[in-house]
Amino acid sequence: MEEKNAVLFMLLTKNVYILYRVNERGFLYMDLLQELISSTNSIPEEYLHVSQQEMEERVKQIKNDLGEALFIPGHHYQKDEVIQFADAVGDSLQLAQVAAQNKSASYIVFCGVHFMAETADMLTTDEQIVLLPDRRAGCSLADMADIYQTERAWEKLMQQFGESILPLTYVNSTAAIKAFVGQHGGATVTSSNAHQMVNWAFTQKERILFLPDQHLGRNTASDLGIVETEMAVWDPIQEELLFSGNVKDVKVILWKGHCSVHENFTLTNVEYIKKEHPNMHIIVHPECKKEVVDAADYNGSTKYIIEMIKQAKAGSAWAIGTEMNLVQRIIHNHPDKHIISLNPYMCPCLTMNRIDLPHLLWSLESIKKGKPVNQITVDKQTACQARLALNRMLERG
């Protein structure tokens, strides 16, 4: 018991990823540790009793006072109360790149989730400070592949397939996973360039390991002509390879991970829309399950979805399968079109929604006081290897 307590104490004074090493077989423990660690940097009670109007006025004043020294990137999935103050709105990699181009900002307050702030820290200068308003803003998808699981999986896959595998990782992954991929010659991918990057990977090796989203990997591979019997799924909990064909024919190894938001769009949702609204176009994100993507009329990245609706004819009807905050914003921005969520019972991304107006105000006022909270940093070795994976992607457009 004393040994267990000592380990726990050490973990609670260290980085969140240490517990993953001890309890990597239980995601519940990952979430628990995030809550425990974040409690040491929890928002002061006073911010929970300020009116929205006063918070907005205080945020505006601080933005005005700090000027170019402050840069606030806001992800598409953020709440409107936060996104109204964003200096740039976009997807995760786009925002990190924009932050990297902004050399005048001393403080980058990233309104997104943890892995996005990590990427921003890796791409900005050592002098720039990246802050996440709420450290609890993680990503269930990114958390489904930790570095210790990945290293063990790689060892076992090497034993089975030899040096024939190249790792690719979705940008929705931790800095440690990006570094692993960079170290082993692989690259990151986005939902916009996944097809291009998978094609590139096959010019390098016979097989690929696609982390951590099995659905984006499966949908991409299928589009490129790879059949189901040529795909396998690595289960990091059971530590086994799942496949339906001959293992020697496997070309794509999919990590058993998924986005908790897009996982909740179902074939039943699609069938209902087609029955009740036969003239309605269905557009979904490729993080959805393959049967949903196959049944939809269109699928593509967040940027693709936004542009499709923007260019659609007035009066056209759309059912969108992606995060609810973004769907509501699209509905608001296009009153000339009939737009609904593909799943009307969807909730917004819960972890993304932890960034709210009180946390944003707290973050900005901590800067004004000279005591910034919730700084996100990536160690130099991890950052160097992760940038290898990022740069291999960026070099290909």
C-alpha cells in the first residue's frame, strides 16, 4: 500500500501522462487524473459569479490593453461566448500555424483542447507562452492512444510484420504520439489531406499504422481502393490485432480509437433523414463510422463542410453530421438555407466546452497580473521529433 501511495503521489506532482504508464489499460483513470491535476489550477470561485456582460467588458478591455502582445485562436467547436473574442477561427492545425506566424504575440491563449495547444507550443518560439484556459479541456480521441500503449503495439507489430510498417497519426493526437511517428519516419495527417498522406505513406512502406482514429483511417483507405480484408484493427486494451482476412494481406492497421462526438452519428440517423426529408442533402465528417459516411451524400473536413454550405444555393436543405456548436453557428450564418443536425439529440463536444467565458477571463486576467496560469509546454526532444512528423506533412502541401 505504501508503494502504491508513493507512486500516486509522484504522479500527482508530475505530468498527466505518467499515470497512463501505470494504468494504461483503463481510460477512466486517465480522466480521473486530469480532474485531480486540474484541481490544483481550478478557476477561482469569484469568476463563477460574474455576469456575462461584465465578463465580456473585462475581456474586451484586456484585449485592448494587451494589443498585439495577445493572440487568441478559437477552434470551430468553441462556444459563441468564447469565439466572439477569437482573433482567428479555424481547425486545430490551421490555428497552430497562424499562431506560429504571429511573431508579435507574447501570449497565445488557445481556445481549443490540450493537443492543439501542444501543437501551438511546438510551432511557436521559445519566448512565446501558450496558455489553455482550462487544463481539463482534453480530447477523448487523442487520449485513446498513449505513448506507452503505442510503443508496446509497435514492438508486437514489428515482430509480426518486420520493418514493413510506416506510422501515420491524425493531428488529433498528443505531442508524444506525433514524436513517436516522427521518430519512425512517419507523418501527421489532417482530415483534409488524409488521402494524399496515405498515398505518400505507401510509397515509403508496404503497410501503415494509422493512429488514433480508426474511422478516418478506414474511410480514407476505402476511398483509395483498400478493401476490408486488407485492413486490421489494433486493440490497445487487449493488445491484439483484429482482422477478417489473411494477415499477410493486411495493408492498413487501424488503431482502435474514435471521436466521441462523431461516433454518435448513426446509419439510423441517415435513414430517418432520407425518409422524412428526401430532398435534404446529408454531409458528414470522415470521423464518422464508415456506414454513415457511405450513406451520406458528402463527407469531408470541417473546412469542407463549412465551404459546402457557404456555396450551396439559397433554399437548399442540409443535415450536417459534426459537432453541435459548429452546426448551430452554420445555421445562424445561413438563414437562407434549411439546416439541421443529422442527430438532433447530439450534445456539443464536452471537453471542448470546458473552455468558457469565465475561464477565458481568468486566463487573460492572470496575464495582466503577471502570473499566467495553465501554460502548455512540450519538452524540446518531444517537440523536435514531433515537428519531423508535422513537417513531412507540410512539405507535401
